Amino acid sequence: MGETITWLQKLSNRIYGIPAVAQWWARRAAQRSASLDVDDDAIPFARLRKPLSTARGVLMTTGGVHLIEQTPFDMETPQGDATYREIPVNATPAQLTITHNYYDHRDADADLNVIFPLAHLQELVGQKVIGSLAPRHYGFMGHIDGELVTTLTQHTAPEVAAKLRADGVDFALLTPA
Amino acid sequence: MGLIARAIERVGIPTVSISIARDLTAAVGAPRAVFVKWPLGHPLGEPHAPLQQRTVIFRALHLLMHADVPGVIDEPGYRWRRESYEEPDWSRLA
């Protein structure tokens, strides 16, 4: 993964790592997303129906996290990769890796909790703050554009949502790249 | 990421997202988000900073329990590398 990143991509990632530049990028992306029109306008809103201490949580990230033995995300297609990887709840940081060339993940490589805080959630279950965790968690590669946005919203995301229902999930925590 | 959150919310499961890109999160219409103005790739903060990371999780879970407006974005205003963090009072989520 890291070997394939060009010096230009590294420079770009350094620049986008500056918080103010990231916000500038977010404004640009927001303007572009307005023209995508992939979704209806009303924001869906469900409520937590039980105490957190009895609720089952799931962790999802668009930071490109997956098991080392799983197929890496496709970094060659300009529109990105709308697939996802299932991560078992007992996966250790040493079993996981990050495939995502569009952000600087050296800090997340050093401490996966920076982007995928499964270890913290496991501790919170031990402290009885959270009831339990789902048997599987999810890694996406968030750099998606063009018609793959429709693939994500019409196929991939609803498929995962159905899996969450099947696993008895009560709430989801999502982290970006 | 907001689009994934919406799909999950649509089947009746509440979501809370951590956002590093405020305007994009607002434009996509994520159901609930905690915004931190930090570098891309650092939604929970710095490496090997468990108190900072757990503080962000606390804010997210607190918002999950208490948000009553779709599309709310909580902005704690944490500065990058210029804050000190304590262990959150988890009993407040009980």
C-alpha cells in the first residue's frame, strides 16, 4: 500500500492535513455534492430505544481499514471503491491495515484508535457503559465519486444496514478518513 | 460517510458520526455529528492519546442519546494539540 503512493500524493496529503485546508476542501466538496442529488432531502432520524448500558454498538469507518488478509481497496480507479470489508469484533490492531492513499494515515498506523477506536469501545463494554458490540464491524474507503456514489447509496450502504439489523445493532458510530 | 449514516438511520438504527469536514457533513445531511477541526485522518485526535480519544467518543455517545434535531452538528471547539483532556464522567451516560 504505502509503496504505491507517489511523492505528489504525499505532498498533497501533507497539505490537506492542515485543518484550515481540510475545511476549505470540505466547502468545495459540499458545493459539488449539492449537484449529486443522490438522496431525498429529509434527514432520516431514528432514536436510541434503550439505555446505552444495554445497547449493542457497531463501529464503521471510511478510513480504509480492513484485515490484512482481505483484498485491499482499489486505489487505481479514479471514482474510488464502493465496497466494504467486515471486521470481526475480536480483530486486534496487528491484524488490521489501512488501504487509502488520499490521507496521511501514519498516525492511524501507529495507533489505530485515531481512526478505528474498537479497543476503546471494548473497554467501554467492560465498564458497562455500552451493553455489547456487534460481532462484525465495517471498513469503507471513503474517497468515492461519480456513479459509485449511487452504488454506495443504493446498494452497498443498504446491504450493510440490513446486516446491522440482522446482528441486533442498536446504534452506529461512524468515523471518517 | 454521511450517506452511509443516512442509509443506516433509514432502517431505524440511530447513528452518530465524527466529522472532520464540517460543510460536507452539513451538505450531505448526516443525522448527528460531532465536528472537530483537526487534520484529515485524525477523527479521534492524536496517536497514543487515550484521554483525548475517549473524550471524543464521550461527546459522540452523549449526542447519540440527547440529540433531538435531525442534522445536528455538535462543535466542542477542541483545538489541535493545544488542549488537555481528562477521563470523561461516563456515569453521565447512564
